[in-house]
Amino acid sequence: MNTDIPAGKKSWFTPFNVVATIIILIGAVITFLRFTKGLGGVTNLSDNNPWGLWIAFDLLCGVALAAGGYCTSAACYVFGLKRYHSAVRPAILTAFLGYSLVVFALSYDVGRPWRLPYPFFVQQGTTSVLFEVGLCVFLYLITLFVEWLPSCLEWLGFRKPRDLIVRATLALTIFGVVLSTMHQSSLGALYLIAPSKLHPLWYSSYLPLFFFISSIAAGLSMVIFEGTLSHYYMHDKMDKTYLSEHDSVVRGFSKGAALVLAGYFLLKVIGIALDDKWDYLLTSYGAWFLLELLGFVALPCFLFAIAVREQKLKLCRWAAVLTVLGIVLNRFNVSWFAFNWQLAPADRYFPSWMEIAISVYVVTIGVLLFRFISTYMPIFYEDPQYREHVPHEGEEEERPEFVEHKLHRHPQTFGH
Amino acid sequence: MERRTFLGLLGAAGLGAALAKPAHAAGHPEFKGYPGSFGVLFDATRCIGCRRCEAGCNKVNELPPPPEPFEDLSVLNKKRRTHWWTYTVVNRYDNISGAAGPVYKKWQCNHCLEPACASACFVRAFSKTPQGAVTWDGTVCVGCRYCMIACPFEIPTFEYRQVLTPRIMKCTLCHPLITSGKLTVPGCVGACPVEALIYGRREDLIQIARKRLCDFPGRYLNHIYGEHEMGGTNWLYLSGVPFAALGMREDLGTLPAPELTSGALAAVPIVAAVWPVLLTGIYAINKRKNAIAQEETAQAVAKAMAQTQAEAEAKLKKAMTKAEADQKAAIQREVKKALEEAAKGPGQEGE
Amino acid sequence: MENQFYTLHDFLVYTKGAAYLLMAVSVLGLLGFWLYITGRDEDTFIK
């Protein structure tokens, strides 16, 4: 593939790489502190606030935003929408890295991370929603790993195992959807046990349903978002199929997201009605709830709808960003802002800079791994040796069909 | 049928009916808790806030000495909660309308009949013992702190400064000490100089509490806190002022914690059973739809091809017949010409 | 909305009634919404 770079000089010292390295180094130092001074030496967690940023962001947001994996593979393989095929591998990679990093971040948060396998192998707390979350995440991580493996095997050249796994695609996809439904909803169910601590506008017996539905919107939006970022940074790795299908993915997923967000909005309103919580909307927490519901659910829903109808791809991308932010806001609200709302302001929690740094560090690791894997392995392109269709007469392809272009800003990004 | 068979069937039916247990109310099981389990009754009208219960607890559990000595009552100026070094705290509540002076409340794990911590723990580290205590097992605890999220009374504490062995710390009702015979009553109960705390079987404590409410109606609020809250607790409270004024939540309801999540958990096997069927069905329908579409396309293509073929053949046939006819005509013309030549011939030949 | 509910029954009558109304509105609303979104889709015959 041709890229117009000045001959010989591909500097490693890009701004991104420098910043990323600094973040990794800081993270390494804090890791050392975490495991020499304990959680108390690094976090602002307390007996009143046992769960903080690492649960709110790394666990809850991490899992919700990795939902693109099961959504995309279900769309392609279960619902038979073959035009989304090229979006599956990037989505699965995002999900696989997302879930792996969730487990990685958990090893910082729990008191004895080496005991994380205990609930499954030593003593099962089957009454616990957290047990179900753990079991499903564990099994789903394995599923995602297996779903990602073919791209790795193709890179390494191991044909037979790769073909074996590919034949199991449908089963893996269905298994993935089942597991995802269960753990996405169970993350919401975690808070069912604390009605006295979660603000009534967010506490609902429908929490599991809300978390599940919003995870679909999150997943579809993340595929659009990740696709947009990748377009800008990984364009030279994308083959003709990916590029030609990309717009269809954005359009189709936007349509789906619009409908899911509409349904989610209506379910939340019905949830308020069923528990007669209208009066709470008139409080300051009520205003915050309305901000989340109107500004980050209803608004992106309408933006998606207009964007789909008027065929405005750029609007789709902005709506996707707004949706992702809305999911993050919702998870933060349930686990942090609206949690322990009954405590005095002096007893409320705010993360330490080290907690924030670790969260940034975890995301950075994810981005670096994503970049590495999608650079060397067939994520954005199909390795022609493994392509499903038989090449036509006269097709010589030894290499994937990349579009020749100069390394410049692609017009399909946000504001340009 | 034969009479013997009929009588046999009748007998079996009768036996079945006799053996069948009476159905529970509406098919929903009810659990009364371990009979004869022990608990503590705290009487806020007797407590003088001396903190000797805190000292007693600290001593029998060999907890580290606190920052301020137990005799220092100025700590009561601030509201305290349990922490890893103190399983129980006494708080003072002033200026309560209807109370002559300050009212004191001792707070610690309430040893619920259906503990939220036990329900929440994903390694079953908590147990509700038959003796009444809710105990924590440090050999399996992962330190996830979900129990702290779950406890409506905000009791469990965590050793955040411990790196390798951070423990959940909370009142044990002196269960290990009592069962091993080292104590007969919990450390706090034994230390109380005014019998604000009494230890006994929960059923007895409720009777005692009811008797006090009956004998001294002007002294107490007519409610035993812990009788039904969160499904009932083994630590019971009597007070002369509203419990909310003592920092005790009155909005917890009577639903036991496990019932808060049992609905969501019940949905899990349903999803696991129904989703695969549903999704496979959708896949199959889509596959069939695609197959039919493909077939129809193939048919249409074949038909079109056949039509084109037929048209081509017809054209070819027409052209061939025309060619034949042309050829025949040409031959005839040639023959005619030859004959004409032949007819003219003899006159012109020889020259 | 400020009325006090003395029984679970009364509470449920009120809330379920509101919920049914919202469900009806939702069904109609979602239908209209879906028609709006797919209104300008090109005709796809066999996809």
C-alpha cells in the first residue's frame, strides 16, 4: 500500500505516542503505590463510599460501551444483515479489549484480586447479582476471545483452527447475545439491593431493563464513533469492502439507535409513571434527571432520526457521540451522583487524581492495543487468502484491495 | 374396567391426596428464621452514653486502641459511624422535641434475619448462623465491597490501608467467643452498667419489649425497631423519641433484601432458555427468506435466460429456414438458368 | 398527584392506569417515528 510519507522518516515520537507513554508511566507508578499502600493510599474510597470511579467508569461504562460487539455480530449473523459484515471485526475487537480492560481495572479495585476466580471455582454466591455478572463477564470474555481469534490466527497463518472457529460463528454469536443480555441487565440489577441509597428517579425495578436497552444504543453508537475515529487514524488499513460498507453501517446503525433510544425514553417515562415519581422531577435531582433524559436520550434520538431521514452522515456521528456521553452520564448517575444521595455533602465522594489517572491509563492501554492489533491483523481488511468468496476469473489478488490515497484528513470526519 | 383395577386407582388417588402437602399461601414460600436464635434489645431510654459498651467490644475482640480513650465523652459531639477499628459506636442526639435531655443510640450490625450482605456476597462469605449472628468468612472474601453497598444500615467497614489482607470488619455478636464458651453474653452487653442492652432469644426479647411498651406507654414510642424492618433483625431497639431523630432510617420498609433482587435473578434462566431459541428462530427465518429470495432470483434469471434462449433459437430457426429457402431458391434459380442456358445452348454451341 | 394512597390497591389503580395510557401513546408514537425515519429509504427489492 502506498502512503505519501517522506521517505525513510516514520518517527515514533508522535504527540500521541509521547502522551500515551507518559500516561503509561504514571499508571505504572500508581500501580506500584496501589499494591504497596493499599486502596486507602491511592483512592478516596471510604466506608460510606465503597465504590467509586473505577466501578462507575471502568466497570459500568466499560461494559456498556463494549456492547457494539454483540450488537454488530447479531445484526450480521443472526438478523442476516450481511452489509454490516465488515463492521463485525472492529466491533468484536473493541468489545474484547473493553472487557479485558474491565477485568484488568477490577484487579485494581477489589481488595484481593488474586481471589477474583473464587466465586466460580471455590464458593459460589448464587444469591448475588454480582455473581451472575462475574460469571457472564467471564464466559463472555472467553467468547469474545474466541471470536477475535480468527483475525489473530490469520495473521499467524494457522488455517485449520481459524476455519474451525469461523464455522462456529453463529453459535458464538448467539451465545454472546445471551451472555450480554444477562450481564448488561445484571449490572443494573446490582443496584436493586440498595433502594435506600439510590435516588428514586434512578432507582426502579426496571433498572436491569434500562441498562440492557441503553447498552444496545451504546453499542450501536460506539461502532459509529469508533468507525469515525478509525477512519481518521487507521484509514490506510481499510480495504474497499470496509470503506464501501461503512456508510451503510453508519446509516443502518443510526436508524437502529434512533428506535432504541426512542423505546428507552418511553420506558423510562413509563417507569416514572408506574412508581408515581412525577413529583421528584420538580427537585434539583429532578432537573439533573431531565437533563440526562432530554439532553442525552431524547436529543440524540431526534438527531439520529433527522440524520437518517435527511441522509446526513455527519449528524449521525454527532448523535453517536451524544449517545455515548449519555450512557456514561447514566452510569455515573446510578453509581455515583445519585447514589448515596441521602448522605451529607461532606460525606459524598470524589475520586482522587490517582483514581482518575488509572482510568485514563486503562483507556490508553485499550487504544494502544486496538491500534496495534488493527495495524497488523486483518480487522479493517479481509486477508484474501481467507476470503469467503471465490475470486473471479482474472483476479490476481495477493494483497487486500486498499484504496490508494495520500495520507491526509479524510473528509468524512467530524468538522472537516 | 375391572373392579379391582378401579378400586386400585381409587386407592392410589386417595393416597396421593393424603400425602400431598397443603399448598403454601398463594404458592409463595415464607420463612420464619431460625427458631431460638439470639439477639440484643437496646433501650434508648436507659442508655446514658457512657461508651463502656464500646470499650467492652474493643477489649473482647482485641481491636486496636482508638484515637481517643473511651472515657472521653467529647467524641459524642460529632456523629460517628463504624470503622475498621470500631465495631460499634454510641452517638448522642440533642434537642429532640419531647425529650428532656440528650438521647444516646448504640449502633452496630443489626444481624438481620435475611441479611443484605449475605444476599449480595458473590462468594457466600456471610452466613446467618442459627444462633442469630451474621458472620463473615475471611478465607473467601475477595474484597469487592458489594456488601457495603447492600447494607441498608451502612455497617460493614473495610481495611482500605491493608494491602494483602484487607478485611471486612463488623460486629459478630461475639459469635465465635460465645460458641467457644469464652463469653456468655456479647462484650458490649456485659459491659453495660444500666442494662440498656439485654441478650436473649429474639422471641423473648420481643415479648420483653412488648411488655415494656405495655407497662410504660408514656415512656416509649409504640414500635420495636427491628421487629419487621428489612424483614426483621436480631438487634431490636426501643426508644422514647422517633427513631428518625436517632439517625435510624424509618423508610427501609419490611421487604427482606433477597426479595429485592430475586425478581431480576429469576429472569436469568428464562433469558438463558428462551433467547437461544428466539435468536436461532430469527436466524432460520432470515436464512429461509434469503434462500427463497435467492431461489426466486435464480428462477427469474433462469426464466429470463430460457426466454432469451428461446427467442434466440426461434430467431436462429427462422434464419435457418430462411437460409434454406434462400438456398433452395438460389438452387432453383441456378437450375432455371442452367435450363435456360441449355435451351438456348444448342444454337450457340460449337462456335 | 399529591393525593395520599392508603392502600396498595389504590396506588396500583392510579399508576397502572397512567402506564396503560403511556403505552398506548408509545405504540402510536413509535409507529409514527419509525415511518418518519424510514420515509426516505430507497426502495430495496432484494437485499
